[in-house]
Amino acid sequence: MLERIRIVLIGTSHPGNIGGTARAMHNMGLADLALVAPRCEVLTADSVSRASGADHLVHRARVVATLEEAVADCTLVVGASARSRTLPWPMISPRQLGERLPEELAAPEARIALVFGREDSGLSNAELQRCHAHVHIPANPDFSSLNLATAVQVLAYECRLAWLDQQQDDDALPPMGMAETAPPASHADLERYFEHLERTLITIGFHDPATPRQLMARLRRLMMRARPDSMEVNILRGILSATEKQAEAARRREG
Ligand SMILES: C[S@@+](CC[C@H](N)C(=O)[O-])C[C@H]1O[C@@H](n2cnc3c(N)ncnc32)[C@H](O)[C@@H]1O
């Protein structure tokens, strides 16, 4: 279970926080670290020293340019945020995150990303809207922003607790057969769907990108809540393709 949980840091500016994150992850048994457009050197004396023996995770970290690349194969993306944003999004606590892990990772293809923001400005609205849910560490409301590596530590600890619970359950219960279902939709599947949806809504005149009124953000939130599997996303894309064809045929008839 722990090997299918990825920690994603966006735009980190202090190498020490990358090292501190590696240490927190290794302490809790996590190993998959992705760095999106870091704003500092990754391997420095500071990151190695703060990793305190977990610098192999820094060496192995995948460095990518965009959040999309970092989470393309993930079936659940959770953004860690110190504050709430304009458009409310499903919000869970660190404990609820841990409780959801066994079910979320039941399918062998399932992968989870926990996404953390910049030290100075956190995650942007666009990044938060690419997440299924947000997790907030319920710190002192008057001083709620934790150091980046400390925030990783708190969530990694909840992942470990959930994993330890699952080990106990596995010892106590005989293995159960999994119901046959389609694999969960990945982030990349959903992004392709959202692009297709926006294109179709523009084609049929329902959406004007010049006056978006948060339409796409609201539709994203709806879909993220529904958690469609890959077959359901294919059906929805089929409907969009048929809609585009009809719109094209109507245009030809008229013009
Ligand atoms: C130093 S904080 C960024 C604070 C930034 N000034 C802001 O307002 O978002 C760096 C990152 O740590 C995580 N973090 C810090 N405190 C958190 C909290 N209370 N709950 C969830 N995540 C937190 C978030 O991912 C955040 O983007």
C-alpha cells in the first residue's frame, strides 16, 4: 500500500525542505517522491544533511515540469492546503485520508498522490482544482501554516497508521475476493475528458471561455466527487464525440 502513495512537492524553494521531506517519508515507509518545477537546486549539502540518511529518496526523486506529469497515472489526487479558497472543494482531515486509503488502493492499478505547495504561496487555485479533495491539518487557526516537510510528516504518519491497521486486519481475516470492476480512472484519463468536455461545450455554444463563470471548475468538482472509473469516462467521452458529430452535421445542414 505505502509504495503506491506518491508525495508531490510543487515549486519548492528551499533544498532543506526537500531533504526534510525525504526524511519524513523514509521514517514512515514512503518512497515515491516527485518534484514539480523546483525553484532551487535539489541535491545540495543542505538537502542531504536534512535528509539525515534518507538522501537516496532525493537522488531517486522524479523531477518534472508540471503537476499533470507528476500525477498522470494517479487515481486519487489530494492537495494539502493550509487555507480554504474561493470555490469550496471536498475537504477531508488527515485521519479521514488515512481511513480512505485501503479502499482507494484496493484496485491494483490505483495510485495516490499527496500534493504540497510552495513555501511562500502554497498551491494555486488551478492546482487545487486538479485535486479530487483537499486535506487540511487542523492546526492553530491563528497560526495554521506548517513548515512544508512538517506537513508531509503529518500526512505520511496518517498513511503509516492506516497501513499498520491494514496489516492487522490482513492477519485477522481470510482474504476476500475482489468484485470485478473497471480500473479506476487516472488523472490523465480525467484531464483528457475535461479537455474534450470544454471543447464540446464551446462547440455547442454552452460555454464561452471569455466569460467562464467558473463553469469548468464547477464541472471538475462534480466529476471529481463522482469518481468515475475508466469505462465510465470512456462512455462520457463517447457521448461528447457523438454530440460533436451532431453539431457538425447540423452546421453543415444550415450552412
Ligand atoms: C509553508 S506552507 C505554504 C503556506 C502558504 N503561505 C499558504 O498560504 O498556502 C507549504 C505547504 O505545506 C502544506 N501545509 C502547510 N500547512 C498546512 C496545513 N495546516 N494543512 C495542510 N497542508 C499544509 C501545504 O501543502 C502548503 O502549500
